Amino acid sequence: MWEYLIMKLIWVILLTVISASVLAEDSFPGRKLYPSVPFIELDDLYKQINDVVIIDARSKYEYETLKIKSAVSIPLALSTKRFQKRMMTIRQENPEKKLVFYCNGHKCMKSYKAAKRSISYLGLNNIFAYDAGVFEWAKKYPAESLLLGEVLVSPDKLISKSAFTEHLLPGEAFIKNANSEVTILDIRDRIERDGFYIFSGEENSISLDKREKSKLDKLIASVKKSNKTLFVYDMVGKQVRWFQYYLESKGIKKYYFMKGGADAFFDIPLNKLID
């Protein structure tokens, strides 16, 4: 009797451990896709924060919008030569420290790709991926996070997914409602535009590059003064997620983003665009 109960208990424990492991793989897909890259958990990173170098693998704009307070920016998108130079400098300055990459969240693979690049191609060791992402960090440790250059006073300042999606319009609706009564803003960079404009150049084309910041500020001030609704699109619908923080900081409330960005235009049947 006792032997049966003990064996049953062992099986229950084993099944619990296996289920937890499978759930972790589903929740953190990078761990399965990049098994050679070691990862670090949220609380462990916080405990070791003074003994590691935290590296943001996202774009510069995302980094400047919301980041881990002590993080340095080394975007995965850098050229191989520039990425190598930056990483080698970081390693030389911190020979014994762990180098930990992070990006947006569980399904963002930039942290793993940057770590893999550093390990496999640059031959660096003591490289880790923090895969819970910047949002989970900011929610739990707001004092160690910066939002638009300021310490995050409260996680309530973070824009929820629902607060973002309520400002999304499907491509067809976005285009049909983008008339003379609204201000249209294209935030793609010059390379992304490549001569293609959804509204035949009638939109305001201003990238998120720092060099165009004053131009952008001027346009947004004009939109606020006129009380017009702002229609914004990017390339694939991801940059607007971060641009929303800028709009809210400027007091803009009437705005919509094109779901899927400019790429979504090509998924709209032609007959739907012709009145």
C-alpha cells in the first residue's frame, strides 16, 4: 500500500516537472529555438544587476522610448563590422562580467539572435539572453526603468495592449477615412519608403530619426492646435507601438495607426479601394 502511494506521488511530481518544462518552452520559444544560448530569468537579472552588462538589442528608437535603466544600446540591425566593434569594446571593458541581451518580450528573438551572433561568430563567452523582455522588467522594477528618458514612476504609465489596439484601424478603413479632415503622417525611413507613398505624397513624411525630431515636434504641435485627428503609418505596424508613447506625451488623443503598416496596403483587394 505504502509503496503504491509513494510510486504514485513520484509520478505526479515527474508529470508536474515535465508539464512545467513544456509550458516554459511554449512561453519562451527562444529557449527551444536557440538551445546553445544560455538564458537568465527576470529576478536573477535584477539580483545580479551590478555584476552584469545589460545590452539592448532593439532599435535605437525603441531603446530611447523604454529601456532598462543601466542598459547600453547595441542594435542587432547594426552591420556585422559595427556590431563586432561595439561588442569587442564592451567585452574588453568588462572582461569578467556576464553580457546579457534583451528585447521586447517572450516572442521577440532579437536577444537570442544577438547572443548567438556574439557566441558563434565573435567567439565571446559568458553571453546570455534575458527573454522575459523590457515590459515585464518595467512592470516589476519601474525604478530601474526609463520611459522617454525619465525614471518610470509607476507601471501604470505603460500603455497596455488594449490601449494600443483601440487606436488601430484595418488597412482598408484607414485609407478610406484618411481624407482632408485629418493629418496623415508616414514615419517610415527613406529606405523603407523607396519612392512608394500610399497617399501619393499627400502625407507628411517624417522618419523617427533624431535629425528630424524638430520637424516632427512642429507637425505634432500643429495637429494639437488644429484639433485634427492624426493618421499614422509605418512599414509593418510595429514602430507605431513605440510612437504612441511620444504622442501621448505630447497630449495627442485623437489618432489612429494603420494595422500592419504600409505592407498591409498590398493585402487589400483593388476593388475595395475603388469607390
